[in-house]
Amino acid sequence: MHLLHDEMNNGLRRNSNHMADIKMFPTFVRSLPDGKDHLPLGFTFSFPCRQEGLAKARLSKWTKGFRCEGVVGEDICYLLHEALKRRNIKGVEVIAVVNDAVGTLMSTAHGDRNCEIGLILGKYNMFYFPLIENICISTYNVLINTEWGAFGDNGCLDFIRTEYDRELDTFSVNPGKQM
């Protein structure tokens, strides 16, 4: 448990977040849409992103065996908008992008204000409300996306991997990731 805690803290610090395997991305939630003039879209994207605004997030890296060229580092909301335009789908506007664990947390917290954790077990992700004094990568009150599926990508868990783990990893789509 100490290894996970240490890796999560690396993701929370300004000086180590860019190198951390567990990125701990803050997610900002400021308002909800009214839906009067367009078809507002809440976009759930289940991959680690650096959120730059309510409707702007850049893909950090592909995980879970997915890979698509030209997307890492790009704004996924913009890419979705452009894809909708190519399909001649008009009037749709991404007004919020959230990670699936954020959506889980928000949907429960809407009815129960005591809810503090959103957990996705199928892909190793969790969102939580941190104590503000523990956050070094943001000065705002935020939710923290752990994206802990990358826990161990930096080699800190190599001591428990077997020869079978290493062989399976060698033939995966993203060797060395999310073992």
C-alpha cells in the first residue's frame, strides 16, 4: 500500500507530475448546461487526459490495449467535434468532458452529498475529493483522477512480476503498460 501511496503523491506534486505513472489529473466542474440553443453533450472518455477546461482535455496516453495514431496530446473534444462535422451531424456541442470515474462519482453525489469516491473496477481507476492541503498541482478545489492503472509502469512492481507476466507483456499492444 505504501508503494501506491508514494506513486499517487508523485502524481500530485508539480515537480514530479509530468514524470509520474499515476498522473492524478484534476477535473474542474463549474456549471451545468441549460440545453436551449443546441444539443449539449456530456462526453465520457475513459482514458487518461489532462483536462484544460470543462470541455477541453488532451489525451495523455492510450491504455487498455487501445492505440489510434494522431490522438495522443490532442484535444479529444475538438477531435469528436470534427468527426461529427465529417458525418454531417450538426448542433451537437461538447459542453463537458469527464472521465468515467468522475461520472460515477457525480451521478451518485447528485443524490447523496456524502459520496466522496467514484470507483471503476474494470479498468483500475478512482476519483476522490482530496484534502486541499495535499494538492500541489492545483490551487483550486478539485476532484483527483488517479488513473492508477499505470501503477507499476515505472518498474516499482517488477519484483512481483513473473516470467509469465513478462512474456504476456512482450506480445501486448502496449508493452510495459498496465501490466
